[in-house]
Amino acid sequence: MRVNGGHPRTPSIPATYLLDRNGTVRWSFVDTDCTRRAEPAELLVRLDELKAEERRMPQGSGEGGKTPR
């Protein structure tokens, strides 16, 4: 069975995305090594940063797709 148009033996690539309230990707973790995943502690830090940033911004405003790293 082919997945994502690749070779049948090509494994899926795990990914984690953090989206803001507007659906904009604000942080991502993608690694071709399928044994590596985003660290939960890193994700919690990024969530806290996003939450603090949203508190500083007026309602309805956005950053135009900037992705913090």
C-alpha cells in the first residue's frame, strides 16, 4: 500500500503542530527519524509562550503567519 505517494516501505513521518486561534501554524516539529518525537516539555513551553503572546495582543489581531522557533 502506498502512503502519501511514497514507496510502500517508506514509513510515515511523525509531526506535531501548534496552531493559534486563527489556525496559523505557530510551531512545528517534524523529523524523518520516526523514533524521535516532540518533547512534551518543549510543547508546554511553546503553549505557554503562545498563551502569553495572545494575552498581550488585542482581540482579533494576528501576526500574519510568523512562526516562532
